Amino acid sequence: MNESIHLKIKKQIPGSLGRTGVLSTPHGEIKTPAFVTVGTLAAVKALSPEDVASLGAQVVLGNTYHLYLQPGEDVVAKAGGLGSFMNWQGPTMTDSGGFQVFSLGFAYKKGVSKIAKESPTEAELEGNSEHISEHSALAKIDDDGVTFKSHLDGTEHRFTPESSIAIQEKLGADMIFVFDECTSPLAQKEYMRKALNRTHRWAKRCLDTRTREDQALFGIVQGGRYKDLREESARYIASLPFEGFGIGGSFDKDDMKEVVELVNKILPQEKPRHMLGIGEVEDIFEGVQRGVDLFDCVLPTRLARHGVIFTKNGKYDIKKIINREKFEPIVDGCGCYACKNYSKAYLHHLHRAGEMLGHRLSSIHNLYFMMELMKNIRDSIEQDSFLKYKKEFLEKYKNI
Amino acid sequence: MNESIHLKIKKQIPGSLGRTGVLSTPHGEIKTPAFVTVGTLAAVKALSPEDVASLGAQVVLGNTYHLYLQPGEDVVAKAGGLGSFMNWQGPTMTDSGGFQVFSLGFAYKKGVSKIAKESPTEAELEGNSEHISEHSALAKIDDDGVTFKSHLDGTEHRFTPESSIAIQEKLGADMIFVFDECTSPLAQKEYMRKALNRTHRWAKRCLDTRTREDQALFGIVQGGRYKDLREESARYIASLPFEGFGIGGSFDKDDMKEVVELVNKILPQEKPRHMLGIGEVEDIFEGVQRGVDLFDCVLPTRLARHGVIFTKNGKYDIKKIINREKFEPIVDGCGCYACKNYSKAYLHHLHRAGEMLGHRLSSIHNLYFMMELMKNIRDSIEQDSFLKYKKEFLEKYKNI
């Protein structure tokens, strides 16, 4: 029996699935609910591990697809694993590469997380990802795995459940994920059913092939916007001996709450649940309320690199000319390194001039904002005031 | 009388012009000889001020040409000056913009610092600077000043000795430079003489127009490779009440030692001398031996961003595939943050993947290398072993 991680539940939101807890991992504890910082290529973009730790981050997630291509899992393994390679002392995760091979193979669309069809040539949707939008039709799925082309050099590669786990075992993160098929929210139910069956078979194969006892394997619930499929998926995945669970795929914004609640009612209460790729403030509140323990998203750092700054009143663009001579802190009252030491005018200048320090300061601020949010959410649950905190926060917070 | 800075000479190299000292400025002391870190746009590229301070840097130089264009000297002035704007607590310098308007207006050539002719259209030399090589014929000189086009948007601007000083007074650095004409090392003597006379008239105009008593103004000696012109320039500039002196322009590598010695014999011993834009290890040793107190150069940080790492045995390229699985420190025995915490393999990966952290770690290392070199040079002078240290260092050090 794998006892690599353990979730100790501390406090429940009365009348709901939400809770605080402490997730113990081989590299330290994570206070949950927590926001997982994305470090795609074994580096949180623009930041050092000390930056990441000092802003309150607890856990870093590397992307298996990217690390497999560059520098390769063997290099990371020889360095002693992901954390050792990048000099991050705390807990780590890797995803399975599933999301990336599909998003690279097919297409992205704004507001729709991912699009997958049986024939990639049908995918003609508009791209919104930085380096993904230029690619299409680079992946092909069959019952055994996915053949895809590298976005770096076009070379052909193949992931199967077995190879994804083998790579993740070499990368050596504390928590890893099963290889699943990420379907389009626009997919028809007939295809979704087929894909779900495949994802379930793959989940089992991932469990069968794993060898490391110091890594926790998370199963992933799929099923898109179809409640019966989500329920079926949750029941099946929950029946397998995973150490944790991911909720994957995409939702219509309206469906999300219902689907997450449905799924988390079925998943075992004593194990951690990770909502994959979700990081908008509203979604985090709704997810926490319905029992999600972990979130990850590139949004805070990606937007930071574009000069978008998170505040309690919503986001603003530091590059706008109105900030040129504002010598007050980036966000008034914020305790982060960037806000304590630099002005809006300076950050505006750095972004306008393309200075790397601008990316770093903005990333520090936005991640600190997320960590503070999670801390306040945890505190509010402990103090039985989560719903009040949520209401007050979201009343002020306006998304751009 | 301007007493903004003061050089206290501590120890002389026996039988030579070289010395150690302490240069007091309104923002702290600088142990000399010192390497000045370049922070072109009010940021040392890829680094925070804490990074810069922690690697041992004592003073930061901003470029007037760049800061005038972006964000503009008024913004910097309203922020409280260069140091305050960028949150650098220590001493600061600005150059006059002269070098940039000429290098942008004319052309660069490898091994030749700058080329200036009366008619920009004659300049057809190969460029070697990152963003300068694309431009040519953007500057036009007359006896009153220089009209040039912005490399950012092509808009026309004009610098005169008076405007350069006015801008530098707004930027507010502790040490500023006169506006001079930077001639080509290939220029004929007839033109050099004419340019030198103009530079001398401009030096006087800079002195006449200055108003701030908390800023030190450095005169600049020009004269290219012509010893008689250098001597004449040194005598004239030394006769004016500057607080410090720059040695500008370019030299043939062979001439440099002689010219610097000639000039520094004439310049007043009690005032600091800055060798402009010089930063190769050999040149620093030769300059120090001949009485230079300050050096600045973009080389350590620019090469760092291209993955070139400084070591006592010369430089190496971390991007080369041979480093892919080298898990030892970047430079064995180095005490910098990068070498203490990361492997060659990781830095190789970061550069290959284009991660900003790679630029930062390499910049930290290369600047630390320069700061350690200067510290060891100072120590060797104090211990009467400079020539021995120089010989031993240069025997091992091979430039790429």
C-alpha cells in the first residue's frame, strides 16, 4: 500500500464539501486548499526558487510533456529528480502530458479549455495559447496511446499510459497524474463516452505500471459537461486505489459548480482532490466550497509577463500610459516584495522597456496575491466565515 | 566648489600609477579600483537591486540616451532620481549619451569601439551590437550638438552639451559625464583634431551649465590613437575643475597601455579616473596598473545572457551540449549564488529552453566574477603583490 502522501482534514465548511487540511508529502506539508505554482520547464518563469518560496508558494508543478522534450527525463532523473534539478526544496507534482499532447495536437479556443476530435484535421478553432496556436494537427490518438509531434522541432513522439508513468517516475515528483484523454467541451456525447472508456482503461494501466512507493498517483475524473458521464467516471476512478484525484477536462462556466459538487460527493473524502488548470478567483472560491483541495494554473504568471496585475478590485494593465507617473506602490497595501519596493511608474517602465525584472516583479506580485487569497480562504474556513469572506471578496473583485 | 565626491588614495603600486582608494559619494563609498555595473534602462538586465548588491557590486551606471527616450528624465526626476526610481541604495553614475548617439548614428565594427565620420552615409562598416547594428545614419553632428533619430521609433532628437547635463541633472546620479564626440579609431588625424577641439569646447560648456552641487562631473579625455592629441586633451581637460575624469574613445589594443599611462600621468592624482566601456580582464589589469580607478562594461551581463560563463581559465559556453549532463557547479569553487545552488546541467537547460532564470543566474555569476577580480586586485595592491597576481591570473586566463 502506497503511503507517500496523507491528507489530514482539519475543518469542514458547515453543510458543504469544502474543508481545510494538511497534505503531507515526502518533501513537506501543504496547507490546503492550496494553489499549485506552475514551473513548466523545471523553473517558475522569471523566478528563482527563493522567490517562489518567499511569496508563500508551497508546491511546484512541472509539465511532463515539456520536460520530456527538454531536457529529457533522464537528465532530470540523474540530477536527483525535479526538485533537486531546479533546487526547489518543497513538494512537487508533474502532470501526465495528456493535456499538452492534445492541446498541441488540436486547438485551443478562448473560454473553452481544450478541443479534441478524432480527426485533427477537423480542428479549425482559433488558438489562444502563446506557442500552441501556431500548431495544429500534431497529435493522433488510438486505444493504446497518442502519437504527437514536438512543438519544438516537429519530431514524432508517442505517449502511452505506461510511458507517461515511466517518465513521471524518472522526473520523480511527489505527486503524479494518470495519462488521460482530454476531450473537447464541444465533443458530442457519443465521442465523449468512447473517450471516457479509454481514459478509464488508461487509468487502470497507469496503476498497473507504476513502481515507486514514494510517489502518489492521482486518478483523473473526466466526462465533460455530461453529468451522467461525470458521475460514472467519478465512481469508477474512485473505486481504484489512487492516492489522490484530479478533476480534469473543461466545463461550461455554469455547469462547473454542479459537476464539481457531483464528483466530489463521490470521491473519497479522505483523499486530496485537484482541479486541473483552474485558477480564476471565482472558480477557486466555488471549487473550495465544493471540496477541492488543490488548484493549478499558469494564469497568474502568464498574465504577469504581459503586465496584468491582480488586485482585490480585479486586474489592471500596468503597461497603460496612465501608470507612467504613478509613484505609489503597484498595489496599495500589498505586502509582496514588488509592492514594498517599487512604484507603478517603475513597473510600467520595465514592461514598456521589455526588462526581465518587470516579468519577475509582476510574477512575484500575482503569485503572492494567489497565495494570500488561499491563506485567507483557509483562515475563513477555520473561523467558520468562508461564505461571508467569499461574498465580500467577490463583490469587490471584477474580472477584466 | 563642488565637493560631492572625494577620493582617498590608500596604497600605490610601487613604481607605477596604480593605486587603491576609497571614493566617497553622496550614496556611499566605493572601494577602488572598481567595476561599475551597467544598468542601462534603470535596471541591471535580469537582476534585482538585491541581486546586484549581494554579488558585491558597489555602483550602477544608467545610460542617459536610453533613459531620455524611455521613460524620460522627468519621470526619473519625479521618482527622486535614478537610484530611488530603481530602488538601488548605492552610488550611481550616468554617461552623457554621447557614445550612444554616435554609435546609433554611425556604425560599429568588431574590435573597433566606434566609428564616426562627418557624413554618416560613408559609414558602411559591419555592426556587432545587438540592437544598434540595424541602424545607421541616424545621427548628424554640428558644432553645437548632435541631432539623432531614436532607435525605438525613428523620431528626431537633439543633444547638446547643455541638454545632456540638464538631463543628467534630472536623472540625478552621483557622478555624471560631459557630452563629448566619440570619434572612430579609423578617423584621420585631421578629423580627430577638429573633433577634439569640439569636445574640448563642449567640456567647458558642460561645466558652465551644470547647477547641482551634489553631483560630480567627470571630464572626458579623447584623442584616439594619436599620442600628441591624447596628451593635449589630457592637459586641457585636467586644467578644468572637474571632480573626476573619463578616458574615452577607442584604442588599438597595443596602444592602449601607452595611451592610458600617458593620460594618467597628466590627470590630477587625487581625482578618480574612469576608463569608459572597458571590461575585458586583460584591459582591467593593464588599466589598474596605469592608474585607472573605475571601469564599466556591458560585457559580463551581455555575454551572460548569451550563456557565456566567466571562469579563471577563460570563458565557456554553457549552451554547448557537453554540459547537458554535468551535475557539478557552474564554476567549481565559485562562491556566487548561481554556483552554490545550481548545476551546469540545469543552467544549460535554462539557456536552451530560453528561461529567464538562466539569464539571471549567468549574470549573477559573471558579475560576481568581476567583483571578485576587482577585490583580489585591490587586495593584491594592498599586499604589494599586484604584479605577481596579474601574472598568475593572466597565465591561466585564456580569452575566447
